[in-house]
Amino acid sequence: MAEQVSRRRVRRAFTTLTAVVSVTAAVLTGCTSGQDGPERGSAASRSASPSPTPVWDVRPTSIAAVGDSITRGFDACSVLADCPEVSWATGTDDGVRSLAVRILGASRTASHSWNHAVSGARMAQLPEQMALAAQEEPELVTVMIGANDACRDSVELMTPVADFRASFEASMRQLRAGAPEAQVYVSSVPDLKRLWSTGRQNPLGKQIWKLGICRSMLGDADDMGAAAVARRDAVRERVVAYNEVLRDVCARDERCRDDGGAVFDYRFTGEQLSEWDWFHPGRDGQARLAEIAYRAVTAASPPA
């Protein structure tokens, strides 16, 4: 009997000790939690903590586009004219099925997307476009710019890489000042040399080139001499350097992802280029750009 009493006392002591340890642990947990957390014992503290909001949302509800003539649909519908309705980013054309249409739906694209791109724009003009885009408070901003920085009257006039970087960094700061939560999709600059190689097969396109389109790459299109080859190679090398800048700056922003070089690597065919200048994307080319962007934006993780 005495042994049974002793055992009961041991069990009660053990139970009491366990309760004390549990209470102490709870108190310590409360003391080390954030100052902005719910009060201990409140209903909020007893419920499960909500899942953290993902940094990248694959289904943004509004889109603003910035960039140059490609995003404006230049030469896609008529010669030497913008055609934003076929823009890969925010267009409403059924055949293109822009990024906005694919994500927002056709009925919401016109009211929930904005195109602030400007034909002929270079990186130095991007901060101004970003400021306009930020005013829309979009959930996603698309960026495609840099071709005009390489497409100059001569190689010597191409935008220096350091200046290109400084302007893009300023653009991102401009956006973050007005729309700190906006996601950013950055397209690589297309391979201008590959576009020259494809477009030069069309006699009409080469006549349009003589009007002054991208002279650094397209000038004297059939000249295969050493100087002309070196000039085109220099332009391509500059585009490669621009794309490295775009990727590097984007990688430092947790709400930015680039296309992994997909646009630069894409092999546009004659059917996908403008029937007027054989250099800018036509309707089919715009659709291909929309596909690339959609895959990048909706992917579970950024392109490698």
C-alpha cells in the first residue's frame, strides 16, 4: 500500500513538472515572437499562420508595357506606322493573343493594360516610361528595349554599355519609387544579326532598309567585305552585352525575372517578320513574342 502511494506521488510530481515545462516553453515562445504579432491567448494566435504571399504571382491582374517599336507593333500592320493592337504585350488582336490577353482575358485587356512604349526609344528614355507605368499601379510591367541603342547610324554611336546599365538601373529605381510591389518581366534584345541574315533575302525589305532602318546592322546589306562583317559582329557583341546587363540588373530585384535569353535565341523566319521592312516582327512574330513572355511569366520558377 505504501508502495502504491509512493508511485501515485511520483506520477503526480511528473505530471506537475510536465505542465510547468509546457507553460514555460509557451511563455518563452511568446517572448521571442515579433512585436507586431497577435497577443498571446487571442483567437489569432491560436489559428494557423497564413501562408506567406509568393514573391512572384503567375496571374497578375493588370499589365503595363514599356519599350520601343517592337512593343508598339511598328510595321506589323502597315508601312512605317505603329500598330499597338497587335503588340505582343498588350495588344487585343485575336491572332496575336498578347500576353495581356493570355493572362487577363480578352474582355479585360483594354481596361487593365497600358502600352507606354515609344517607337525609336532607347534605354535613356526608359526611366520616363517607367514613371508613367508606375502611375497605373500595375501588377506586372513588361520591358523590351535596347535594339535602338545598337541600331544607330554607325557603330561608334551605339550606347556605351556602362550608360545602358546606368539608365536601366535608374528605370528600376523609378518604378520602385511609384510601384514597389510591381512585378517586372524583362525580354532580351533580339539578335539583330540574325534578323539581317533572314531579312536580306527579301528585295523589298532591303529597299526599306535604305530609308535608314538600323544602319549599323542593315546598311549595305549585301556587302560581305571584311569591314562590313566586322561592323555587324560589333553590333551583335553589343547586343550580347546589353542582354547581360538586363539579366544582371533584373536578378538583383526579387520581383523581376527575365526571359533567359529566349527572345535573343529565337530564330525568326520570313513569315514572322514584317512584310514591309523584313526586320520588325509582323503579326506572327508578335504572337511568338507573346508565347515566350507567357511561358516566362507563368513558369513556377524563372527561366534558367
